[in-house]
Amino acid sequence: MPAPTLSDKRWSIDLEKRIQEAHTEDPQVYARRYAFNPESNKEFFVIDTPPPYPSGTWHIGAVAQYSMIDVIARSQRLLGKEVYFPWGVDRNGINIEFTVEKNTKRKMKTYDRAEFLEMCKTTIEEFTQAMRKTARRVGLSCDYDREYLTDSPEYRTVTQSIFIELFKKGAIIEDLRPNIYDPVEGTTIADAEVERLPRRTKLIDVQWTCDDGTEIVISTTRPELICACGVVVVHPDDERYSHLVGKRIQLPMPVDGRETSVEIKTHPSVKSDFGSGVLMVCSFGDQNDVAVFRELGLTPFQAINLEGRMTELAGPFAGQTVLEARAAAIEHLESEGRLVNVVEREQEIPVSERGKNPVEIILLKEWYVRQTHTQDRIKEHADAMEFHPPRNKQFLIDWMDNISIDWPISRRRWYHTEIPIWYCDDEDKIIVPPTGMYVQPWCESPPEGSQVLDRSSREVLGDFSEMEKDLGTIVGEEKVFDTWMDSSNSNLFVSGYLNHPDVFEKAFPTALRPQGKEIVRTWLYYTLLKSTLLLDQPGFKHVWIDGLGMDPWGRKMSKSLGNGIDADSVLECGAGGRTGSWKVKGPDKTVSLRANKIGSECFRLWKACDAQVGDDFHINPEEIEKKYFGVLTKLFNVARFASQFEVPDDLDTCPDGLAVEDEWILSEFQATMETVQKAWANLDIYTATQALKTFGTGVLPSHYLEMVKSRLYDEDTNAAWTLHRVVRDFMSAFTPVCPFFTHHVSSTIYDASAVDVDAFPQQAHPEVAMGTEKGDALRALSSTLQTFNGDTWGYKKEQGISLNQPVSGVEIPKSLEAFTAILTRMHSLE
RNA sequence: GGGUCUGUGGUCUAGUGGUUAUGACACCGCCCUUACACGGCGUUGAUCGAGGGUUCAAAUCCCUCCAGACCCA
């Protein structure tokens, strides 16, 4: 008997690494396999890969999600689609600015702008390198040659051009509105960037005096904002105060440049049972204040400036920070005898997601994307898209139901895409660059081809070059865009919008948006908003929303909890004989986890098999190895066993005279393959992988291989044909999950890599397909056959006979009559 | 405080009204059998989060509560 062509004794991480490295060695081979060919006649399948944000280490949960996106990419190639699996890196944003500030211990705004941008660029490039390496290691079959960076001129051009397009359409407006503002970082932020943290705050009761001398108590946590108080309100049904409504009440704090009293009015948002039931409404303590000001038509006061300090409105407290002013206000009220009571309590206060700084609401002139008018339309488009799993669509609907204000998109930061606008002296005209050009208005003049627009009507007034001399001094916009303004163009960008119109026509709506559920309210929502405003179309055909990677106890992984697991440590576990160990802080104590070998293939197999899409998944390296490495070992050994028998010249044509057991396993295999093909088409990774695993580790080795072993040793060509055909097609169908594994097996034994297969394997033996009389009859025997084998093994064991010894007294069931000869030989029945 | 989702042996998981609730890992027991002991076979082990309801029949539908996750106020 010839030696197995699959020479390694077993599947190992070192073997895996060798294959992986060889896989990416030749750029031409790689490109032929995985690059997107826009000329192709095949159906396009464009994936709007979430561009990762490089921040040093890559979260293991995110790597798990990306590996599943790769499974989808590869399975679509297997189904014959022209897949574009882009590799993008999201590099704009406040995070990298923070990193540079931290590294140099110097605030951004103390730098020269150009110098600071250069430092951000250098730093983020280092992080990006590490990420590219991990992406290749885990087998992401991205088109790396077409890598896009969201901070590149190319990408930023698209963001700027889309902005101008939307502005001309009236979907973007400029307005003076209350904005959520981070005074520490000095920038506006959006609703979606606010989070809440518990803090201890003082709730103080302050005595106010009405013009008629009545004294009432008002509770507040923000006494420093009394100077911005526009009205005092009570609930319309609150009889305690009905006699005061319409009267004026004195502000208990000194103010400058405004009236010293306000009117008492009614408003239904007041909670009568909170404190005294009287509320002071300031511009702007919180979102409710904003709403009341708007509803009552009041003119807001500006109490806090852009540096987070009190304005002149605060009289003697002007110039103090918010916190200083608050302490001073309490002191002042106490000395005036107006401080009735102070209670310390825990309160959730809004802070900025990135800087964790308490945010203020400040009146600012900013740019907005209009969104409140178009929610119904977005919903209609959302209904046209297929969600995986369907229930996760609810995250989007919930968020949309909560939207009440437009999206502020301008930011007072630097390492972001610039707002492409110049302002003219008269404040009525603005200048925008031509489509397809990246501009930096803070340091450049308008380029050739720029247009002059009316600032409010958005009408094109003429060419900049012709009007230049009459425009006076021109000032470039210094503000930049919210990073989501860039990110929400990703599907347009990868589908060819602006740059490749002919591709775009075929590629849009983008086939797939895969993402985590935690960014539905930002990335998914903003993308759909853009598709609706710009093109009035659904952004995607499929939206695939995965759960989050959690620690082994089901908690979110975070630096502060100390329960994180580094992706590379899992992928490298077992390489060079080095085992992996992780110290993870559990709820009670720190637990030490160990594993001998995991690697990318086992890791991918685990994620594909262990959790349905959309569910949060627990990441425990010990379990990944225990549950799934054995599967690889098993499949490898089946292939290795097969590899010692000669491969028939023509694997594609089914030979005549197959034995009944050959036809039986082919009927089982075809049923499995049918399930797998449907599952791949439905982006259902779990079902496809489970079906393959069950077949490949169960019925194939335990029953078929045992049955035909003797025939194989006797060089029976039909048995060899059946086994090789099954193994070859199995590897093709399994290649999306374990590409390196199947590549190695298939190219070694069959001289053709499974990763190159671009059509789902045809039925080996159509006569026994699903729904055929013969096939169904054979499959109906499967459980009897397996039970009989099990019983016979059990009986031998009971009798103390080893499995290869002859045994007598075993009856073959009538229904298995056709298998009599092979079963007799298999079990040495007498 | 509100919304959404989730809750099945020790762990993970299948199962959207109908036999005895699926499978994997772990545990325990047996077995070196010419691919594989990083293997094979088998045995234990679940009142399906708790309680109530609808039904001839509930893990599955409804209600209440509890726990977790995500989001919001």
C-alpha cells in the first residue's frame, strides 16, 4: 500500500502557519484568488466590510466577527459570485488625537495644526500595520491591494463631494441650535456619542421669592445655571401653585445683562412629586430644557462659553469653570440664607463617549444633516432589506423611533475630514470645491473649478474664478466632520460611487453590510440615512448583525474589568510548541486559562459552529480547543486515510457498478451538501458548518470508512472513487470555514485547491439525490445501519471479543439485506 | 425608570403546539481495532430561569416576576 500523500501525521499550528504564509507569499496568486474583478460577468457580491479602527490591539471578539465575514465572502465565491471583500481601515477621529496627546503629554490645540496632523498620521500607520498582519493570519480573504484608508485624500474626497451634493439638495443645513458640547475637548458631539456615567452630585433646595413676596423652594443640581434661567414652570394640574402662574419671580443669584426676574408658567413635563414640584428651566441644563425653550418660544441665554467657562451673564462668577461656579453659587446662596437643604446623591450624568467629560448644551452655529423628516422613508427602505437574524432589525427601529433632532455633523477637531467650504465677506455666499477634489479650507484657497453658492438658498451663483475679485476676503472653514460622516459612506465608496459609475450601477445596493449590534444606531443608521437622502434607495440587500464577544462569564470585555483576551495570543497558541495561557479576572477571582493549540482554523470553526449569528458569544480559549480541535484532527485523518489510496483519473464521472454502500454514502453526502448549499446561500454559517461537521466526523468515518476499509485495501476502484469524490467535494464545501486546512488537503491530494473552487460541487451521483426514489430509500436505511453497527460493536464488547475478531449469532436485519455481504465482512460475522 | 433581545443537563447548543427534549464538550466506565488514544464505544446527567394562564396537549402561545446583555431617559 502506498504511503499517504498527506504526509504530516496530524494537523498542527505550525503546519497551519506554513500554509498561511505560503498562501499570501505570491501577490499574483493571491490576487487571482481573492481580488475583485470589476470586468467579471458574474453576479457581484460587494461586502461593506466594517473598516476596523486601529488602536493597538485588536479585540478578539471583533476578530471573531471578521472571520465570519470572511466565511460569508468565501462561501459566496464558492457559490459562483464575483465577491468584493474590501479591506479598509478607519483612521479618522478623536481616538488617535487622544493617543498623540497622551504620548506627547501635550494638548492638541497647543500644536501647529499641520504638525499635529502629521503626528497622527505616523502613529496610526504603526497601529495599522499590526492590524493588517492579524487580518492575514486569521485568513481574511480581503482584496488588500485595494486597501482604503478613511483618512486618505481619495476617501475624504467622496465624503466632501457627498456633503456638497447633499447641501445642494437641501438635506444639509446650517443653523444656530443648542448642541451637545464637550468643553474639555472643545467640540460638538452627536446624541449617539453621549453615554451616561454615575457620579455623586449635590441636589440643593433653593428659596426663590416671587414679586408678591411668596417664597417657594426649587430643587436643582445646577445652581450655576440660574443666570440662564428663562422661565420657572409648574405642572398645569398642580393646584398648590396655580395662583402663582403668570406672576414673576426673582432670580436668587446675581446676573449681568438680563432681566433679574422670570415668569412662572405651566408645562406638562414637570413632575409634581419631584422636590417641591417647581422647576427652573435654564438654557440649557438638559435635553428637557431644550424642548421647553423651544415649545414656549423663549430666547435662550448663553451661560457657558466654548472653553466651558461662565459668560458675563453670570455676573461676579463670569470666567469661572462650571464646577467652580457651582461651588461658588452654593456658597453665595448659603450666605444669602437661601440654601434650604443639600442632599448628596448618585446621579447618572451625560458624558462624552470618547473623553468621558461631562457635556454641556451650548448654542452654536453648526452644520446639520436633516433627518427628522425622512424616518418613514428610511423605514420603507429597511423593509426592503433582509436582516440576519431578523430580530436584530429591532435595534434599528428602536433607535429611529427615538430620533427627535437633526444630526450635527461639524466638529471642532483636527484629524478628520475637513468641511469643504469657504465663507465670503458678506456672509451670504459660500464657495465649494468641484466634485471629486479633496480640499483643506483651513490652509488652502478654493481650487480651480470651485463654485460660488448662495448660503441660504443653495443656488449656484457662478464660477469662483470669475467672481473672485468681487468676493472680498475669503475665510476657509476650520471645522471638520463627525467621523460617522465618513463611515456612513463606506458602502457607497466600496460600491464605486463617484469613482467607478459603471461598477456602481451593478454593485448598488451593496450586497451585504456585516456589523456588530452595538453600532446599529451609528454606522447602520447613518449609512441608511445617506442612501435615502442621496439616492432614495435601500443601502443594502442583506444586513448581518452579529452579537458581541463576551468574556467566559458573559460580561463585556474591557480594560477596566481586566477580562480581555488578545486576538494574537489565541491565533498563535500552539505555534512552535508554545502553549497559551490567559489570566482573566472573573466575577469572584482571577482564573487561569490554558490551551495547547488553537490557531486560526480552530478559532474560525469554533465561531462558525458554536454561536448563531446575532447572539452574544462567550470566548473561552480552553473550550475552543477542547470542543473543536478534535474536529480538525478527525477530518485531517479521514483525508490522510483517503490519501493513501490512488486517486482515480476521472473523479467527475460516476463509474458504473458502485456497491450499495457507496451509493448509500453518496446519498447521505448529497443530502448534507444540499443543506450546506442552501445555508451558504442564506448566509447561515451555523447550519452549513454543523451539517458538514456532523457528516465529516460522524457517519462518514464511523460507518462508511469502517465498512469499505477492506475493499480499499483490496484496491477496489469504486470504493476509492466514492471516498475521494466525497472528500474532495467535502473540502470544497468546507473551505469557507477552514480555508488553510482545506487548501492544504485538497491541493496535496487532488492537486487543485479548494479555495479556488468557484461553483458549488455538483451532485456526484444524481440517481441518489434528494427526492429520488432510490436515494430516499437508501437514506431511510441510515439509522438502521448505524444502529446495527453500534449494536454489533456493543455485542462484541459485551462478549469480550476485540473488534477485528469473528463473531457468531449476529442477525442482519431484513431491511439491510442488500448490505449483507459488506456487513459480514466488516464485522467478521459467522 | 423605560424599551428591545436573551435565559434548555456542569458548559455550549438544536428545537416557534403533538412520540421518551437534539447534538457537542466535560465527567465516569470499557477498548491500543493495520487513518486517528489529539482515537473509538458506552453510561450518567435537564422538573427547558420562577410562578400563573390558554389548550385535549406548552421548552414552544399569553401574563407577572427574576437574571443577563444592548440601547434609551
